[in-house]
Amino acid sequence: MAVFTPVDEADARDLLARYPLGDLISLRGIASGIENTNYFLTTGRGEFVLTVFERLTREQLPFYIELMRHLAERTVPVPDPQATVDGQRIAELHGKPCAIVTRLPGQCDMAPAEAHCALVGAALARMHLAGRDFPLRQPNLLGLDWWRATAPVVAPYLGEQAAAMLLDEVRIQAEFAQGATWRALPEGPAHCDLFRDNVLFAGTPEAPELGGFIDFYFAGCDRWLFDVAVCLNDWCVAPASGEFRPALAAAFLRAYAGVRPFEPAEYAAWAAMLRAAALRFWISRLFDFHLPRPAQTLTPHDPTHFERILRLRRTQAPFPLP
């Protein structure tokens, strides 16, 4: 993620003194992303990731940290939060909450093939099922309430037609969320941000192996179909146009349904959910692009990509669920 909070080796050594993770060997900032401050942390006990939280409060963090712990205990490939010597998985650095989690193997593949999509689809379904008995509840903080509050803030930066589409889609999604179909959708802990840069692969491009899912700090309790739609809008589209790539979409959806078959309400909600997933990231990218926070390393994503995807999802039939 972007480096908002500088951390030097002395800071890291002081922090590690609270953990049974060995001595510091190396510390390296992670430049990608726009939300928290992340560093790769190598110690005498292995490879870890240090996250300093810039947006989330200490009171909000137990949901994310304990969810990762819950999933890791159930063999879902996710970072495992480490505990301090007194058993705490949330610490403090420079007056901000922080955590240390295990570093998963592999790297992102920004040009996935069918095999990558199938691995992610099946693992996402397993993650959803593994989270059913997670006891903590927290809504998706960048869900409908946030869309309603933020769309009027970013709309003035758009042209007339784009602003009208933005506000119209927020209205449509608000109405849909009041209906019986929405209420019937299965829900529970969801990643809510499972883009290509949040999944690691080991193996080779021709024979990938799933390293795991990372960056759970947008997670929340939401409709599982929203997670599926977020993935399809990123993993399974042509980057230049936003059109679905049928082979990738089919591989992802078949693999997911092979673990957790889709329910009748999900078929009815699919078109609206694809639009909701596009809307969420159009709004957040508009906000980050036009109202950025200062950071040492910050590269906001292009918001027009999801504007284009939302236009397509509003005008074209959705790629069918299996």
C-alpha cells in the first residue's frame, strides 16, 4: 500500500520486541495501493507483512484481524495475524494501530488465464462457507450508505451525463436493497475487494498454484454475490473495454458454483449486483482521484475504467451464472 506513515528500522525493532518473531533482518515499504501503510518485514522467524492502519480505528480492527485468524484456522489461504507476547493481535506504532501477519507465497498475476480464475472462484466459495460461523459482525463500510453519502461529493467533478448516471445508479441500488430479492440473498463475511492485485499465485503461469488472498481491510458482512460480482468485473474483463472475456468468466463462475451452488435469488439479483460492484469502485476511485490524501508513494487508480464498466452493465445483458 502507499506509504503514509514512515517506519524505519529502529521503529521496526521496537515493535518486534513485543512479538516472539525473532530479530529484524530487513524492512521494505510496499508502494502499491492507496489505503494503509504496508512493509515487508523479514525476521529470524520468517517473512511477514507489517500494516499501519490509516483509515480503520482500533475499535473497527478486531473484525478484520479475527476474520483472517478464523479463516486461517480453517485452512483458507489468507495471512495469519501474529500475536504479541501478551496475546494481542493489534499493536500500536506512531500512535496508530498496526498488525503483523504472515507473508503468503507467490505474486500477483495481472493477466490471468482460465486456470487462475478457476482457482480464485473455488477458493472464494470456500472462504464464504468457512466464514459462516464467524461470530463478529460488521457491515461493508463502503456499501450502500457510503455510496449515498459520497456520490454527491464526487458528482461535481464529472460531466453532466456521467454525474446523472452516477446518481441514478445510486438511486436504483437503494431501491433494490429494499426488495425481497435482496433480502433473500445469502450473506456473511466477504472480502469485498478481491481484485487481481489482492491474490497471490505460486507455481508457473502455465500451472499456477494459489498462494492466497490478501488485504482484508475492506472486508465486511455483505451479500456473497457482491464478492462474486467484484471479482468478475476485474478478473474476467478486457482491460481496455470492460467487456467480459467469456472463457475467463465461465471458468470463474463454474469453479465457484462447484463449491457453493448459486441460489434462486442470486440468479434474479445478478444483473443488479454486477452494476453495484462497478458503482462501488467508480465512486471510490473518483474520491481517491479528486480528493487524495498526502502520501509518500501514491498512485490513484483511473476512475474512468469503472465508469465504462458501469455503462456496459447498465446496457448489456449480464454474463450468465451457471
